[in-house]
Amino acid sequence: MARIRWVEEAEATGEIAAAYAEWFAANPGRPTIPGILKCLSLRPDFFRDVVRVSDRLHFSDGHLTRRLKEMIATYVSALNQCPY
Amino acid sequence: MQEPDSRVHEALSRRDLDTAGLNPAEHALMEFVRLVTEHAYRTTDADVQRLRDHGWTDPQIAECVYITALFAFFNRVADAFGLEDPGYFRNPPPRP
């Protein structure tokens, strides 16, 4: 559990349960919801927005290739001293 | 997160642009990523023009800013919530 409350998969109900189910359906084979997304679980609507933004902007070739975007993500996280 | 080739990932995770095997255009783009990450307010027209001179288009430059800012968002949320290290980095960035 993070230091700010979030909703675990097993306790999810209603809106966030539906949002989790959508994420699992779109990510077959993944056993759990990534922690970074669970941080957003107290606002299921925002959870969905961020999933959509991530898919559309990051996890797809756009003007930049996915490889380059992964490089940017790695470098930014290192600059921010954040291992996540 | 899909891993770029590990040598590049390794060097970038150590914030080392010089051993990441980047071509000049990628190196310039990463310098811009650092600028936007650390002092976005210092960005100048010349910084953007330098990227164009390296062949980057404005749509690419814009998307680079979006990704850079998006991961600043993720980094801050992850740290504020206290997510433990998922092990993406073999040696996690120092936290002075």
C-alpha cells in the first residue's frame, strides 16, 4: 500500500472496479494493476483519463518512435531521481 | 515499460548521455529533455531552433515536451505516494 490510500484490486467496487476490469481486459496476462495507476484509483474518472493519455501518447508511435519515447521516459525519471 | 536497448537504458538511467550511443540529433533532443525537466522556464527560441537544425520537426518537438512532462507527472505521483522501486533501473538513481 502506498502512503496515500488507494484501492486494491480485491476491494475495488463500482466505478473503480469497472475501470480496473477495462484495464485488465486491455492488458491480458498482467496479474495486477501497476502501482502508478492505483495511485489514481480514488478518482476512477481520472484513472481512465490517464490510462487513455498514456496509451495514446506514450505506448504508441506518434511523431516520435516508441523507442525514443521510452528513452525520454528513462532519462526524465533518472533526472527526477525517481526509479519508477 | 518497454525496454529500449539495454545499453542506452543503462546510460540514460545514470543520466549519462555520452555513453548512451546517441546520434547527434538524439543527443540534442535529450539535452532539451533535461532543460525542460530541470528549468523549463529557461527554454529559448534558440533551444528549439537547435532541434530543428538537427532535423526534428515541430510536431516531434511538441510530442517530446508532452512525454517529458507526462513522466514528470508520473515521477511526482509515484514519489508522493511512496511507491517502492519496481526495479526498472539496475542501479536506481541516487536520492541525495
